[in-house]
Amino acid sequence: MLELSRVTSVFKAYDIRGVVGTQLDQELVRAVGAAFARLIAPSNAVVIGRDMRASSPELARAFAAGVTSEGLDVVDIGLASTDMLYYAAGSLELPGAMFTASHNPAHYNGIKLCRAGAVPVAEDTGLAQIKSDLGAQTRPAEPTRTRRGVVTQRDVLGDYAVYLRGLVDLSRMRPLKVVIDAGNGMAGHTVPSVLNGLPIELVAMYFELDGTFPNHEANPLDPANLVDLCAKVRAEGADLGLAFDGDADRCFVVDERGEPVSPSAITALVAVRELAREPGAPVIYNLITSRAVPEIVTEHGGRPVRTRVGHSFIKQTMAETGAIFGGEHSAHYYFRDFWRADSGMLAALHVLATLGERDRALSEIMADYGRYAASGEINSLVMDPVARLAEVRRYYAQHAGVAMDELDGLTVMLADGSWFNLRPSNTEPLLRLNVEAATSDVVDALCNEVLTLVRGQDRPSVQA
């Protein structure tokens, strides 16, 4: 019987994740594989991919053993980015499991699960059931199916690359010099195939697959991890830079000056491109994305739809509305024609196509999509997030011309057009603040005001 506390500790809102050896081991992962097989019945196979972490091969094998013990077959695609696993789950119409801890340190690993067609398995769509199954006192002692499944290998990298290129018109691209920082993650495996044949001079950084991340964390959301890329873009005189996270499902963009481009601006750019294909289509954005996104979507004839933060909410709303595209502040980009899944590589192709079609610098192009100043996400460690959130709500309720909603945490819209969102973390005693306003000075002032309420009068320095 698995220890219940260990089972509980690795189940998160969207995936299974923990420290290898102490929280996540082969015994637990094998049990998860068997429980997943029971969850997805009557499917007859599962596709499995893995990242470059040292623990990924053994954990993937343990999961496969659990799946096959329940009579289902396994299609092993080997090394893969997360969006490559989604491609396999979509194109093969099979449930899938991706072994990765994304941007987390080397001693972590995890499992992202999906149903056939890359439909996500989150807490309320299967993870809670799997957790309950593992903790049950009366789980089946013997497999529920009489035959043992078999494992076969399948290489889908080439097909994945062809499929992505078929979703973006790359025929009018001029030659570009592009610096790409793979962060020793899975983009080092997928980028050469995806960009093969395009008029691109590639300057590769940290393409060696290494789950110890010897150069920097594979988390481009932290500006410290973009320093090398920004410097290289300037030194090379490149047209742009791209940075991927560890499992390559997120992509961050740096312009020719070595300046990071807001993911909200990329969301707006890709939305305009997709609306040109399908005028009037819905476009999804989460509630801490810049308000420039719904403005631009509306100006280009689309229908902006606002959602909570998180991929399961984005994908569910895309399914309900038929949205053609969705974007998040965290550089997750979702495409209806990619099974509503997120793909950093596909977003990168849209940026490359846009720049390649125009005789303008990327900074000039992106100026059309960035209208406001923003704080980025600021985290505050507080003992009672609920009480602090209530205090902020009471304070701003006294202001004239203020509108509020609680779709996800607390969003406060001020009379001058400024707004902020304050959300509690799902897993830590943190409040996450995002602020947007017309100027940086107004952003700074509003940040200081809110953080004083959140942290108290003697609050520490603002840390993004």
C-alpha cells in the first residue's frame, strides 16, 4: 500500500510533480500508470514521451509497466517536448503522458496527463480520481484485464515538425538571423527539425540536452535567465532571440535590441494573424493579460473572451466557444488547430513569419501591440492570504469609480483605467500581484499602495 501522504504531496492542480526519490519513485509512478489505464478505459493504448532529465527514462518505464499491467499497449515516442506529446496524442487519437518537471530544478520530475485528442487531465477531470484510486484500501489486487499490453517505439519528431510548419504560412520569409536559447531543455531536440529548410541563420545556445541545467534554469519567465540570450542577440546583431523552457511548451521573445517582448504583445500579434484567417472568431485571454489584447482583438473583428489563469480553464473555454487562439501572460499559447493545446514552437513560427514578411525591425512591429506599462508578477509571502485579500477588497471598495470582480482572486479596475489583480497561490502562502496602467510611474505608485496593504507598513522591497 502506498503511503497516503506521499501520494497527496505529488498531486497538483494540473499535473503530478515532486522530488525524485523522496516523493516520486518507480513504485508510485507504476501505480499511477495502472490507475491512469483504469481511468481512460476503454482506450486500448497510451502514448508516452519524456524530457532530458536523468530520472525520466526509468520513471517512464515504470509508468509503462503500470499501463501494460492493465492490458493497454504503450506507444513510446522517446525524447519529446510537451507539445510534441500533445501532437502525438492528437494525431494518434490516444491518451498521453509526458514525463517532465518543466522549469523546475533537476531533482524534480513529474507527469502531465491528457486524454485522446490532447484533452487535459487536471484535478477536476481525472487527477483527483487517480489520487483516490491510489489511496483506496480496496484497489484491485490483480489487473482488471487478462492480457498484458506491449510497448512499441515510434518516432514522431519529423511528422510533428511538418505539421507545425503546415499551420503557418512561411512562404514569404526573408532571411533572418535568430538566436535561440534552449536552456539545455527539449527545444534543443525539436528546434533543428522544425526550422529545417527555412531561411534562418540559427545561433544555437545551450542546445545540449542536460537535465542538470548547467548554464541557467530553464525558466525564461525569470528575467535573470534571459540575460545570456539578450547579450547574444546584441553581440550577433541578430534579428531576434527566442528562449524556451525545459519542456519547450513556452516560448519567450527578445527583440533585436536585446529587450524582452511582453507575452501579452505576442498574444495580440498571433491573435491578429489567426483572425486574418477566420474573421470574427473568438480569442481567449486570461484576466492578467494586458487589456491591449481584448482591445486589439476587437479592433480586428474578433471576439475577446476572458478566463481565469490556468491551461485547463483556457482549454475548456476554447472548447465551449470554438475560439481559434488563446494566450496567457506566462507565454503559454493555445491553438484550436493544434487540438487546443499550447505550443511555444508554434507561437515562435508565427513571430518568425511576421518578421520575415516585413522589412521592419521586431521592436517596431511589436510597438503596435504594446499600449500600457505593466509590473510583471510580484509575489508576497503572507501568513493569511485570505485575510489580506479581504483587506485589499475593503480598502478599494471605498474608492469612487472602482469596479471589482472575483473571477480569479480579486481584480480591481480604477477610474483612471489602471487595474490590478491579486490572486492567492494554489500551493503556497503567496499572493500574486499584477498591475497595469498608462505609465510606469502610475504602475509603481499602484504597486506600492497595494503591497503596503498586503505586506504591512514595513514591507520588504518589491521583488518581481
